[in-house]
Amino acid sequence: MRHHDLLRDLTALPPSPVRDAYLEFVRAGDDDALRRDGGAEHVTGSCFVFSPDFAQVLLCFHGKGRFWVQFGGHVEPQDRSVSATAQREAREESGIGDLRLLSAAILDLDRHALHGGFACAAHWDIGFAALADPAAPIAVSDESEDVRWFPVDALPAEVPHGFGERLRAVRQAALQLADA
């Protein structure tokens, strides 16, 4: 995977200060921006998993962060794109092997600083969305302590600051993709 593909996908997003900061970071970092060992800050991919009616969201309880959050993680050498990273991470962390993204369209950008317990200083997270049947068997990976479905309008108290707003924005964008 080359950073040029990510630059193309970021450029396709509507202009905004956040998008522009991502473009600057990826341009300056070149391929290192996509590698875990490329520096203290790097791109990660994440996936918001919704029920087919978009009424529920599947979250994992992040052990290091001590909060409920979408699935995600570092770009690995075999990942052909950041969307492939997001899909792989969601499959690994949820146990839903046939999980598929709604689209390779970027739906969320969230740079967050990391603290205690993390080797990285910050993640430049790029989010996507997928649908899964709430009746599908789920499994907890060694990277999280729990995996559970929640109503999108009744999230647990232990979510990162601003997570509810991000989730609502991703849900709205995913609904539009599903209707297209």
C-alpha cells in the first residue's frame, strides 16, 4: 500500500481543517505515515459496525484505553489500503469473519493523542463502516475485554470524549451510502 492512494482518498473528501491536517501529515510522512514503526504518530484504520437497520452499534471495550470504542488498529504490511486495515481489524476484534465494509469511502477522521500504556504518541485514525447481523456470533479478542451491541442512542458511559457525535456523523454518512 502506498501513501499516494491514501492521499487520493483524502483529497476526495470535502475540504476541512481536519482533512487538510491529514493531507499534510501523510504528505510529510510519506510511506512512514502508514507504518507503526514509522514514527510516534501514524495512520490507523477503524470500523464502525452497525446492525442492518442502523439502530445498534457493535463496540469493543479497549483494555488499555478503558473505554468502549469502534474496532481498529495499525496498518499491517499485507493491508492493501487503510479500508482493508479497518475491515481486518473489525473481523479480528469482533470474531465476525464475513464482515464486509459498506464502502471504501472514508467516513471519519479522528486524530487522538495516546497516554499511559501506549507505545505510540498519537493515532491519525481513518474510519469506515460495516453492517453485521446482531445475531451473528461474536468473540472477544486478546486486544479487548468485551464486545457488545449497544443502541446507537444509548451508548455506555465509558466512551471517549466526543465519541457520540462522531458515531452519529458516521451513522448518517453510512445511511446515505446504504441508500445509494
